[in-house]
Amino acid sequence: MAHDGFFRVTHADALTAEAAIDVSFTRALNNARANGRTEFLGLSYSPLSEEAAQREIAARAQAAGPFVYAAVARARDVVALDREPAVYAPLFADACLTLNASAATAALARVSGVRLPRVNPAAVLEGLLRNGMDRDERICVIGGDAADIAALAARFKLNNVHWRGLNTLAANKKRSAIENVAQFITNTRARVTIIDADPKTALAVARETARRGDAIGIGVCAQDVLAALSGAAEEAPLTLRRGVRALQRAGRLAPAWFYWLCARLADWTASISARRARCVASSSL
């Protein structure tokens, strides 16, 4: 049997789980599960592990059907969706997969009784490039610079990388630039496309490509993923200063529902501690 560039894989079933913790404010969150998706904080997530996400992306690429795209949502994207739903909601709604890349979102989901794994998009793509593709498989990359592409090709021994950079898009030319990039993806005819840009731009490019209807494969929209894949960036260790700065940024960005959620979580934690203290006191009598 001729090998077409991908190992034979099957579609991964989306993972769901029953609520593990009964939290009083759970009903305030939209946690309904439908069609293998998890509705949480305004987004319809695909609750997949990194391994399942990799298999799902590889299966869609192997099928070489009409172009679809996978979105990667971080905490800042959830905040952006809350602030500009008219802009962000359609971009995420049309994604075939929406993966959670935020540890904070995963933690909030866990305490509200929802299983929503955190996925590292660089790890998913690294596994795909190492284990799921031949060296001569055509790859389309949008974003990054020439050095990133050269390092990516050398690290994974890729011989057929097609690259298009993304300069800062001026407001008066943004629409035409997005259309031009979508045309490049269509012309490349690659079964895997990596789009490294800010979420609004990356998802707009992917959505336009899917809307055209003449491209194939799957696009993965993930900001800063090329630096990780090329080996240029390593995750910095967590320090107190970085933690404080992250909290300060969250305080400036977080909408009202975030503070309400934190307050309810604090109340729940305090009630658990009080019950444990009473239990210990009664057992010592």
C-alpha cells in the first residue's frame, strides 16, 4: 500500500466527564455538553487531551477534505470574547476544534465540575510533525520570519515548507491582506497549515480560507507557536515577580464576571475549611 504521508489514524472521540464536584455556583455557568463539545465561559470547547487533539488534527489532514481550522483559546481570548463578542464569537464559532490553552480556565472548569484539559499547541504540533508526517509532506506556514522557518525545517527535517510572512496589517488594507493570505493557503494545497499570529488575525485568515471553499486540509491557529517549534523559545520558570505581574495584568483585563466567580470560589473554599474545622473539633471531643 502506498504511503500518503500520514500514518493511518482514526478520528478521536471527544472526551467528556461527569461533574466531579458539586459547587453551588455551577448553575451560573453554561456547562451543557452537546455533540462532544463543552460550553464554558462563552466558548464551545473540544475537551481533548494533547494526544487526542494530535490524532484528530492528523485524521482531518489525512482526509484532505475541505479546509477547516482549529482555534486555540487562552485566558486573554476569553476576556476578548466577553468584551467584543460580535468580533470574536463568529471566529471561534466556525472552528472545527477549539482547544483550551489556559491553565486558569482549566482550573475554573475543574472547580465547577467540568473536565476541560489544558493543551499546549506547540506540543500537539511537535508530535504531529515528528510522528504523523513524512519529510516530503507539503506544509504551509503563515507568520514568523525566515529564521523561524529555516529552524523549523531543520529541526523536523521537512523538505516541502511553503511560507508566507505576516507584516503588521494596516486598518485600511487589512481585509485585502487577509484575502491574499487565504489565497496563498488555497494555492499551496497543503493538508496542514500552521497560522502563527494574534488570534483575531489568525482566525480571520482561517475563516476566510474556509469560506472560500477551495482549500483543503486543516489549519491550526496558535500565536507564538513557531518560536517554540523552532526551539528558539523555552518556557520561563515561574517566579514570584512573574506571578505578581500576571495577577496585575489579570486585574486590568478581567471583566466583572471574573471577580464574581473568584468571590464565589473564595466563599466555597471558606465553607469547606469551616466544615473541616468543625469535623476535627467534634472528633477530638
